[in-house]
Amino acid sequence: MRIGIAMPGHLAAIVAADAVRHGHDLVFDVSTRFELDVAMAELVPDVVIVAAMADLLDEVLLDAADRAGIRLVPVAIDRRDRSADRLALHAVPAGSDWALIETAIAGDVVNVPASARGALIAVWGPDGAPGRTTLAIALTAALAAEHRGVVLVDADARAASIALALGLVDESPGVAAACRLAAVGALDDDELARLSASMPGAADLTRVLTGIVRTDRWPELADDRLRGVLEACRRWRDITVVDVAASIERDEELMADERAPRRAAATIAALEHADLVVLIGTADPIGIARMIEASAALRELSPAVVIPVVNRMRPTAIGGLDPRRQLTTTLERFGGVRDPVLIPIDQPAADRALRTGLPLPIAAPRSAATAATRRLARTILAALGITAGHTTAPR
């Protein structure tokens, strides 16, 4: 076959040598997007092996390849880069044996249709109880109300509380059982349906994988296991919402065996794997300072789309003549955080939700906090390019 290569030089040389050694014709070897566009148009290869990087691989390139009948074989150089995932393409890990690339060239590794793989949303924020779990529950219900099939996963390895908040106290930790099945490749749609619980008061397709109530069980949420669970949930439902703990510290890696489980692994895995992260902070000076610091850390960790949310908004905690403007200006000036979604405080509504074991939009449908959460849900759907009003039937 006539093969083109588009990736950084150090890796391109290895791939090019393997391609030639296995009988393929190398028609071009480029490293920039401009060179790739020109080479594809002029030389029209059968296959382009392209690095799964935002600078090279995007929807425009995929459309051009489809029109020209060129197969794209993405190679994942950085596991945090989600360029291939966003296009629903299967990426071959860098450093793989040539046989795996050859399989992809032959078309035996099939690109997964976008409609068959749901979106993953992580709800995360810094320490200080900004309301991650409450928002994750409310957001799940709001997304479900837009006629989506949604699953909520409690992957908080430090203080899982979704089961308690929803009154699901009789449920065993579904996420732990799912992780065990994922570890042996046995987690499918039927098992997810068995292990998950219905969300009280929410739409029929809304399910919950409850978390580990005993904190000493955190090693069960190992990085590779949780990734397997989240990937299975993507195939099962249109949208997966995952609630995670605050800590993303990696220091413990320096103190012990690299293969040992890490308590922050679940949070890191979810953030690295997410299509979109809801970054949540509280509307007070301490909460805003922590949110700015968290935003910088998140940019280094995850390439996902980020939607900032300032929770428990109340003018008295900010002060000034125009508290909203002052808050948004501070976030943008000192943290580069733009266009936050502001959710007003409504303590009676929050208390009612907790007391009844229902999501906020169900317990207090007329609350201003509910209205803001619904706007957040619509903002998220728009950011992900998902049209409201369509539901994928359970698979």
C-alpha cells in the first residue's frame, strides 16, 4: 500500500522504517499540518498514519480523508490527548508492534461510530466542600430531563456519598463490583444494568453506580480498572457523569512502588479520560482562590473542555456594588477562567433534596438553583455537540 506518515520526527523514522520493511511504499513523511494537507491532496496515499495530536488530527482532516478515500490510522503518542477519541477513531498506542498497525491499515480495527460511544463528564473541584456531589446528582437529573440516557458514577475514593444523598443505603458499592469485572474483561451492558441502581425521581434511563462507603476500600478503584468501567459506561449510555475526589496529587508515586495503587488514581483517570470537566468552586474569597489554583492544575492534567461553575452564589460573600461582575472579573484576571456558570445559593431547596433523597431538580423544581443547573446542562450539551431531545435506547 501507498502510505503517508504525519508525526514527530523521532517516531516517524521508526514507523517509516517498519512500513518499508513490511513491503509498503512510503509516499511522504511530514510533521506539520500544512505539509500533511498538501501531501494528501497531491500524492493521495491509500493510508495516512497520523499522530493523534490536536495539531494534526481533527474533523477537517477526517472529512478530507473521507472525501479522498484515504484511511487514517491514528497513533496515540500522549495518552492524555483525546483527539482520536473526539472523532470516534481507534488509536493505536505508540510503540506497538507493527502487526497492530498493519491490522489497522487493513481495516480490521474498525472506527467506532460516534453514536455508539457516549460522552464522559467529570465533576471536579478543589478541597473545601464546594458541592461536587450535590451538583453531580443535580446535573445528572437535569441532563436526563433533556431526554438523554445518563449514568452517574461515584468514583470518589475519599468520601463517596452519592448513595447516602439519594437514600440508596441498601445498595452495595456498584462501582467496586464493576471495577472487578472490568479487570477481567467481563463488564458488559447486562452487568452494568445489574450493578447500577435507578436514580430516585429521575427519568427511566437514569442509573447510578454507587461508590465505596468504607474509605479503606480505595485500592479497588485502580486506574486501569476505573478506565475500563468508564469506557463500558460510554458504550451503555449517552452520557456518563462521574463524581470524583479533590486530590490529584502524584507525590505518593515518589514514595513507593510505581505499580502500587494510588489513592488519587481514580480522580486522575476520570479527568484524563473526560470529554468535559465541570470545574466547581464556591462564591467566597477562599473558594475563588482555590478555584483559580485548581484551574491551573487542571489545564496541566486534562485536555478536556472545561466549564467553570461558581456554586452557592450570594452577593454578601463577595461584596461591592456589582458582585457578579466582580467575581467574573477576578476569575478571568487572575486565573484565565472565563464565562463561569453561576448557581445561586438556595439552602432550603438543598435541604429538601437531601432530606427526601431526591436530586435538586426533582425536589425543588422551581428553585433558582434548579434553573441554573438546567442552564448548565444545556450549556454542556451544546459544548459537546449533543442535540437535546434524543435518547439512545439501552444496549
